[in-house]
Amino acid sequence: MSEIALQAVGLVRRIEGAVSHTLVNGIDLAVNKGEFVAITGPSGSGKSSLLYLLGLLDAPTDGEVIICGQPTSKLSEDDRAHVRLTKCGFVFQFHFLLPEFTSLENVLLPMRAEGKMSEKDMLARGLDLLGSLGLKDHAQKRPNQLSGGQRQRVAIARALSNRPEIIVADEPTGALDTSSTEQVFGILREIADQGRTVVVVTHDPALATRADRRLHIVDGKIAQTFEGQKLAPEPAVAAPTDQ
Amino acid sequence: MAGNLLVNIAWTHVTTRVRQTLVGMAGVAMGVGFTIMMAGLMEGSQIDFLRQLVDTMPHVTVQDERRAAPVQPADREYGAVQMSNVANVNNRPGIRHPESMMASLRSWLPGDVAPSVRTTAIIDHGGRVGITLIGIDPRLEVRVSKLASQMREGQVGDLQRAPNAVIIGLALADKLAIKTGDTVSLVAGQGTQVSSTVVGVFRSGLKRVDEGQIYATLGTAQVMMGQSGIINELRVRLNNPLIADTIAKRVEGQIGYKSVSWQEANSDLLSSFAVRDFIVLTVMGAMLLTSSFATYNIISTITNEKRQDIAIMKSLGMRETSVRSIFIMEAAMIGLVGMIAGWAIGYALCFGWSQITIYNTLTGTNVPISIYYSPLHYIVAGGISLLCCTGAAFFPARKATRVHPVEIIRGAS
């Protein structure tokens, strides 16, 4: 039986206000270690909200997120931050690299924030990561000196720097051209193949077929799950219900 | 959380915004510089005034009176007794056995003591002016006062050159058109009148002294009082005038006569200085606080510009307090460099002011502006400024780091 890396139990995210709004509506989910899960769905369906909850960027209104066996609903904000720092790596649609720092410094950021490694070891790992993503020659360049694809690869290197169990990516190819998209998705696939858990939100059904499992979200609920051979066809779903 | 990382980010932020950083530093530097200048000017003028005051008068004056009425023998003998209309025996005025008392005081006093006779009289030279006549021993007086250095014409020793010789203040001399060598008439309260020769003119710098005080020998003053051999005042000069209060209490405890320190004699003036100090401190505090608004503006701007970075740092797992401390460190960096620049500006301003002289219409001389240089001014101004800067940064930093990262990430996407 596979080991569960990430689990959601009765996950609900509601925004209270003059008009209440439910972004995630009772999702149960278990992602195995080394599994590559793609989350698809129309705009406003709640897929990014689900991802932020799974990555502890947001707190659920109800339910529980269990990361590597550790329940997180009762953790303080600082403890949640520590779990994010050590167990989750984030990649967003935009690279979100710190503009004043070089590629290498951006990659070193999570390691330096954790402060467990020596500077020498951190530098070695940072260069190693950039090298593995074909960016060794760009280590000393600032984000504005890199192409979109290169920036996103630096962001992936940053996400991997603390050796997290889980990589959470929110439309990582949304702002990239076709070749960069292929490259980034290929990297994420490789990361999963190396034993890390990858959860990706994407609008691109073709890319989603490269995942081990695809969850199709509609109105904050998992409408359909596709695995194995069933990944390929695009599900017939209702028109987008923008929220 | 590795501290180096936070310092590194803070340093990067301030060094990549050179113009804003320089404006902030200039604000702090001006605040610190002008505060140091103001403190130096105010304390300099105060010290100058006090020095003049202290130089002009004895540090401790022993008077021939007591602070409280003497205890009656009946009070000493009986536990409970009521007396009314008790009249003290009318003792002869003056300090008893002044020579032995002075000898006793000289054995431990960190300074010197000299006898004097203080009385009032009227000086007549065409016009009549009420004055305080102080009889002194010219040989001993030079040890207890700065009279010798205040002489503009003649010398203190000249008092012994002519019978009933007097030394008068410059302002009084001008008022009555008296010149050295002139003869004036002194009239005492009891009607005693003597003719005196003016043998010298002094200028202390204090108008009330220069216009209302004259010096004669002990003998002349005793004649004016009609009390031969009387000494009604012992004048003490200390090596350190600041301990006058303590010494006065000890002297009074030892010899029983009322001993007044220069601080007690000028307590009203000193309390007005305390009020002035409070006002000056308030103004300086306001200046430093105002200068910290520049830092507040800069940190507000940086935190606004860096909302996305804040969101990313938080999403990567950096704690809110760590992210907040980055911006507080930025303010501290601005404050620190501004403070050092402010010290240089403050010193330069103080030095510049000290080169200026102002014409004093009362004394008719060019008086340099007194500046007091004290490391305390630099430490206090710098410390308060640094505190204000970091305090000013705290609120925008706290506001910015409370932002939920998801809101920013969603907004950017």
C-alpha cells in the first residue's frame, strides 16, 4: 500500500460576508507519495483555492489537511509557516522571484530561511539545482535578465531547495510559451518520478494527461477523477460557472 | 530564521532605493544635527551664565543668623511647656569667634574661607544710590573670589593704600560719573558718613552686582556699621562649586550659623532653568520625532512596493515577525547612517556658532556664543532618533506583513 503524502478530509473554504461564498465545498482527497496529480476545472471552480489549502497558504473554514501524517488544522500560523518552509515547495503562475536578488540567491532563500545548512553546502545545492534545470550559466543573473521560461525554472529550483515532500504548483505554465510549457511540465513530471509528490493546477487538458491522476473540480467539489487510460479524453463538463 | 538573510534583504532594499534612502537619512541627520546644536547652545549659555554667577559670588556664605529661633532652656528642661511672647536676648550682631571658626573650617574645607562685613549704605557723588557695602580683607579675598580678575582699573590691594578706600562696579561708576581717584561720600543707615577714595573699578558681568555693590576694607565697613571688630559673613570658595549644597549643610551643622550655598541663594533662577530645560527637551524631542516621519514615509513606500515580495516570503515559510523585522532593520539602517551624519552636522553647526560673537549693549563688548560640547548630547539625540526611526517603521511594517499572501498572489495572477 502506498504511503499518503497529502490528505484532505472534508475540506471547506467559505468566505463570509454580506454574501457568503463557498470556494471549496467538502473535498476529500488523498495523494500518495511520488504521485503527480493535476487539478483542472473551469475558472472560479475552486481549484486554486483547493491548492492553497493543500499547501497551507490558506486555512480551511472546516476540515483538515494532513501533510506527511501531520494534521495541520490546530497549528499556529508560525507552525504552519514552518511546515510550508520544510515540507512544501510552491510554484506560481508568475515566477515571483525577488527582483533585487540573483537566480542563485533566490534559490538559496528557503535554505537560508531554514538556516540548517552551512553556507558552503547551500551554495553547492543551489548551483546543483540550477545546473539540473539547465540554468548554471544564469546563476548570477537577476530575474529581469532571464526569459519567462528561465524564471519559472528558477522558481522551480527555489521550490525544490529545501527538499520538500510536496510540490504545489498553481498554473506554472500559464504565462509561458509552448516550448517553455513543455519544459516546465517535463521537469515537474521528473520531480514526481524521483519520488516527490506534485500537485498542479492547470487549465491545459493536454498537460494534465501527463499526470498520474486528474481531478476535475466544479463548484468547489471534485466532479470527476481520471486515472490511467481515462486521463486522455477531455471530460464533458458543464459550462464554466465563474464565481 | 537565519538573521543574515533578513539583514541581507533589508540591506538590498535600502541600497536599491538610493534616492529615497538618502532623503530619509538626510531627515534623520538634520534632526540629530540641529538637536545637538540646540542642546549645545542652550546648555552652553546656561553654563556660561552660571559660571558668571558662581564667579561673582561666594560658593557658600555663612551669615550671622540662624535658620530657626534658638531652643529655649525651658524647652530643653521640660517635656511639655507652653511659652508665648518670648523675646530673644538681643545679642551683639556678627559671627562669634570668626578667626577660630575659619581655622576650623580650613582644616577640612576643599577650598578656602575669608571674613567679610556686609552692610548697606548710600553712595553720594552728585546723585545718591543705595548700595551694598562689602568689607573684605584684600589679602584673603583673592582666595575666595574672582574680584582680582574682574578689576578693570586698580587692584584689590589698593584698598589698603588710602583710608576708607573703595572699589566700585563699572555700571555704578558710569551712572554717577565716578572715576578712579575721585572722592565719594558714603552714608550708613545710622547716619555715619565717611569720605572715601575710589581706588578701583571692577566688572563682574552681572548688572545688579556692577551697579549695586562696592568693596571696602573690613575696617571701613565696620565703621559704617558702627560695630568695631564685627564679622557678619564668612565667604567660602570651593574647588568644585557643584558640591556647595553639601558643604553648606556640613558647615551649618558644624558651626550653627545659617550657611547658604550659591544654589540656595539662586534657587528661583535654577528652578526657572529646570523649566527651560523641560521646554528645550520637548522641542528637541519634537524635532527628532518630526525627522522620523521621513523614515515612516520611506518604509511605507517600500512596504507598499514590496507587498508581492512579502507575500512570497510568507508563502515560502518565512514567519510574519521575521518579514516585519526586515523593514524595521531597514529603518534602523537609515536611522544609523542618518545619526552618524547628524553627529557630524551637529558638531559642524556647534563649531560654526562658537566662531560667532555678539555685541552686548549692556557691557559694550563682543561676547562669543557659548557652546557646550557634551558626548551626552550626541548619545541622547542619536539614541532617541534611532528609537523614533524604528518605532516609525514598526507600524507600516506590521500593516504590510499582516497581508494574507493568497490575496496578493491571486491579485498578481
